[in-house]
Amino acid sequence: MTFDPEAATRTPPKKVIFRVKRYNPETGKTWWDEYEVETYRGMTVLDALLKIKEEIDHTIVMRYSCRMGVCGSCGMIINGMPRLACQTQVAEVATEANPVITIEPLKNHPVLRDLVTDFTAFFEKHRSVKPYTIRKDKEELETGDMEYLMSPEEHKELYEYTLCIACGLCYSACPVAASDERFLGPQALTYVWRYVSDPRDEAWQERLEAVDVEGGPFSCHYAASCSAVCPKMVDPGAAIQRLRSALIKYRLGLYKKKKVAKKATRPAEQVKPKKPLPPEAQPVPGANIEAMEREPPTIPVEQLIA
Amino acid sequence: MSEGTGKVLPNRPGWLASVNPWVLRVVNNPERLAFVLHRLTGLLMALIIMAHIFVTGTPARVGWEAWAEEIAKAQGITVVTLYFFFFAGIAWYHGLNGIRLLLVEFFGTCIGKPEKPKPPYLAPSLKACQRKLLYTVYILWAILWILTGYIVFMG
């Protein structure tokens, strides 16, 4: 999701109407409620919903936790687009010309009540792809005292995929998930590619074979909505295309993992000898840095008072 | 999780809703429109091909002479010419976008390289050359459709 700094610093309309889709599981009834909220600069949609809950309607239900886009709990459809409520400024989505914000629960997730959706199936799919490092030598992984070595380039290849917070926005935006329950979804498939491309993981063959099923990467049609709505710039769309391409190559016998990371050896071998500081970097002319590092200089109290 | 809370509302919009561009209004996502058009043109082509097979099987039922007469009558009819024009549009779009999808989906090309997030936090694949390819598909589609229209109506 693109960040628009201009929109984020804009002042929202004084009064904004929130149209919220409600659902009562006891009666099975769905309806829309409207609330008029007085806004302030910097108000997020989650702030507004909490204000509604505190001051207007105590029965409205939503899920939230961290309020800073880290936990991924407050995903909802705001003005037709899946977004995190805590990361969406009212000023971004409401204008003076149209001061109305429509809020719905995330699509493709069953609704429990109002804006709260059931993530059980979503997390089951996440769990099914084994989202953790697998090594052939399990003992080494369990008892290991050292990290696995990886170059900065290798780290860059998978870093953006590790930022996923499993907020479910990609799954909600996916048109394939909208019609196919078996589809693993952008989030789970991104995790598969994240571990297939991870040099520390050794189960890439098993992972590729496990997703070569109905509902795997071949079900994706690259509408790229997952990448467009991701609040963490994870780019699930690209990850699925990479996974599919790797799977085709693997089935043709052409895919080979670049390298498998080895465990780091003793720390002493990794520590590089310190380079002496250049003369211009010396804090005091003639100061002995090494001696100062060993024992910091003590300044007499009289000198400090003076 | 959902036990004891009464009925859970299934919230899966389904196939028809997935091709409805107004169900979700995702910004900066022309790929979704391309997906919707690709599905619709694919469906239309499948229907047209079935109708085409039915029509071209007519000589077996009515004989070649009657068929030739019917074809001669249909030559100047506007509806038939319009049909050719719209079929060409559907086929051009599906074919051109299909080439783009082959490149992106099967060869994993034109989707950029993974990068560390930085403002304005736009996913690499959304600014990669697949986006340029998509616009090229739309431009080529328009040009080829206009050319086909010229041949169909003027030729």
C-alpha cells in the first residue's frame, strides 16, 4: 500500500459520517449503521471507531491491539479497500466533498460479529505450510549455539517476505480466495517462497512438492491486489510468481537451490581485527583510544564544577 | 474460536463478485482490471467458440447449398459485421494479455527484485516492467482493434 505523506498530514473534515456494516450472530441479521464523529488532525479510523464505541454506540465490536500497524489485528475494508484501521488516517479517506467513510469486515474471512472476522481457516493454512526453518540435522537446530551464515545479498532476497504480520488483508483482497476455499492464499504461499528461498532452510524440495496441489500457486491469476493492499510492502504477488516459476523448473528438473547456509563457527574466527582510527577521527590530538577503551578517563570533580 | 457465538456469517463473495470491479476498490491496481477483463473475455470466447462450432456444423444438417445461400445473405448484415468486430476485440485482448501473463506467471519475469521497504512503500512488482507490459497490452489492444475495425467495416 502506498504511503501518501501529503494525505497523512492533511486536516480531515470537522465531522465525518462513518457507515459501519454490522452483524449480529444471535439473530443472523446484517445491517448498516451511521455515526457522525467529530474528528481531529491525526485521527485514525481506529481512533474514530473507539470514539464511537465509547461515546455513541457501546455495542459495536472490532478487533485491535497494538494501534501501530504491528499486530495486524485491525484489518477491515475501509471505503472498499482492505486496510489496517490503525494505519489509516481519517484525512486520507474522507474529503470535504465526501465526508463519508464506509467500513466493512474483511472479505473471504467468516464474520463473527460486526467487524470481527474468524481467522481460524487462515491460520490453519499458514500452519499447513510449516512456517519455520527445517534442517536435515535436527539436533544441530535444537542444540545450536551459533547462527547460520547468510550474505547480505541473500538476506535482501527474503527480507521483505519476513515482514509479514499475517493481518489477512491480502487474503481479503484476493479474487481467487473469494471463490475458492481450497486456495492457500497469498500469505501462506508467500511463506512457502520465503522458506524455499531462505539459504538456512533445507526442506525446499518437500515444500515445493507440498504446494504442487490444487489451491497452490497455480491457482493464482496475478490480479496483484495482494501486493497493492499489503501494509508492510511484502509483495505476495511477486512471491507467488517466483514460487510458481521455481515449481515449474523443479518439475522439469531445472531448479537448484543456490546455496545452503552453513552454521557459523567459533566467534573468534569471525571477529575482524580493529582498524586504527584515521588521525582526523581522533577526538583529542594524541589521545590513546585503546587505553581509553580499557579504562575510561575520569574527570576530576573540580574540573566539572569549573 | 467461533464456538458459542451463534451463527458465523460466511463472507466469501464468490466467483461473480470476484470479477466485479466495484466489490473492492483497490487503488493503484490496474492488474485487477486486467484480471477481470481476462476472465470475462475468456468466458465470452468459450461461449462464442461453442456457438461457432454449432453454426459451422450447419452444412451437415441442412446441406452445403443451403449453407452457401445463408452465408451469402449474411455478408452485408450489420449484426454479423459487428459480431466479427467485437470477437476480434475479445480475442486480441485475451491473446495479448495472455502473453503478458505467460511471462509473469510461468517465467517469473518482469516482477522486479525484492528490496528493503522505503517510502512511498510501493511493492516492487507494482513498479516493475510488468506494469509497462500491461499498459503496452492496452495500447496494442486499442491499435489492433481499430485496425481490425477498419478491415471489417471498410475492407
